[in-house]
Amino acid sequence: MTLYGGIEGGGTKFVCAVGTGPKDIRDEIRFPTGDPEDAIGRAVAFFRTFDDLESVGIACFGPLDANPKSPTFGYVTTTPKPGWAHTEFAGTVARELGVPVGFDTDVNAAALAEYRWGAAQGLDSCLYLTVGTGIGGGAVVEGQMIHGLMHPEMGHLRIPHDREADPYPGCCPYHGDCLEGLACGPAIEGRWGQRAETLPPDHPAWALEAHYLALGLANTIVTISPQRIIMGGGVMEQLHLFPMIRQEVRTILNGYIQSPHLEDQIDTYIVPPVLGNQAGVLGGIALAINAAKAAGR
């Protein structure tokens, strides 16, 4: 049987898997991200043990170059992650393994995986937002991941920040109080002095978090107009956030978008990922399937 390889290149860990989809994962390994030479080398060594590998897909942290026509396609570009800026990733894997390689952001790939196998099956569009060490967003529209000048960077949306209500300045090294700077996991810890998972459900941190995330979602609803919003990442494992975010989104939109998805169906409009913490690596496998088809294999 044809097998595909998927890499989820995360800021703290790599996940590599071989299979054909969520119901058929043949093998998987996880290891700390480390430096590029070590991480890419360990991934290549894992895939070399499979003789019938058709292609590999890489779902990676960014910023990165996902434009196949660009001379730096397959590179991690201006990432603040130490040692990884301007690293050739996809080209290295392709040369070492001799197979087609797909390459995109981890969140675009997660959106593709949820579109193909998960919470957005049967729909024309979806948005995937991950809230963890950082915040990132990817979108699929009519079966295609959104690209343009580069790839979406939804974590860096500028949102209203009332400094009297919340004097925390934000933790984004580029923008301070963008969405990521105000609502990522490190922002929660920086503001309250505790990691998010240690805060009780009735802590005031969660109302503020829901408000900021809802502001970001409202911006994407009025621009991309996705048919479903999927929210993953470590912070969103606090499931009590979902009803708070849904209510805040409705309040912020104030009836402007007239759709049952934002009224009596909102519980099925803003949802957790069906694929859970496998969405990223399955996104890699989905990218690998696309790469094989593009190569005529």
C-alpha cells in the first residue's frame, strides 16, 4: 500500500508519522525540536526505514516560504526561533529521501486535515486557530489553503486593548499587544503569574482571554467568512473557554452577520478539533498526498 509521511515541525517538538490518514497511522515518533540539522536529520532517518514511501508533507512553524515558484520555497524564513531563520527544510528532505515534498504552515496544514478528515468534512471552507505558545491561523476555501503575498499570520491581528482594564503590555517581540501578544499561553502566564492550566475556571483570566480571542475571530468572520471555526492548541484544552468565546463573538458582531451559524447553531460553528493533537501531523500527511498528486504519482 502507498504510504505518506507527515512532519509536524513545532516550536518545541517534532512529530513524524507514516500512514494514509487518521485511521491508518503505521508508525510515529516525537522528539524535541532542537537545532535544524539534528531535527531534520532525525526526521529523515525515521522515514528512510519505509521503502514504499510515496511523498512527505511538512507542516511547520513560520514564517516560511510556501510558494512553489519562489527560489526560497521550502525555507523557514524570519522566525524568531533561535537557529532556524532562513533554514532550507523541504529541499533538504526532498534531496535526502528522493520523494516529492509538500510544505506549508502548521496551522494551514491542520486546517487542511480537519477539512479532509475532521470537523470541517463536507464543508467548502474552514478556519483553524491554534492558541498555545503562540497563536496562528490557517484557512481552507473551496478545498485550497489560503496563500497570497505569503501565508496568513492571524496571530498578529491588531485588536482593541484597553490598557486601563488590562495594563499588561503584551509579549509579542514584534508588535507587543497584537492578538498573540495578549492571548497566547505565555501572555496569560506573564499577566497572571501562573501557567494557564493552573488557573481555575472561575479565574478572571478566562473572561479576558475569551474576549481577546473573540475579537480575533470576529475579524476573521467578517473577512474570510468561514463555514466553521476550529480552535486547537494547549490553551484551548480548557474547554470552558468555548461557550465564553461563542457568547463574546455574538456580542462583538452585534447581529451584523445574519446567519443561524452565529445564533442557535453557534455551538457547532466554533468547535474543538476532531483530530485533536494529531491535526498537525495529519496535516503533514494531507500535504504529502497533495504533493504526490501534483507530481503525478
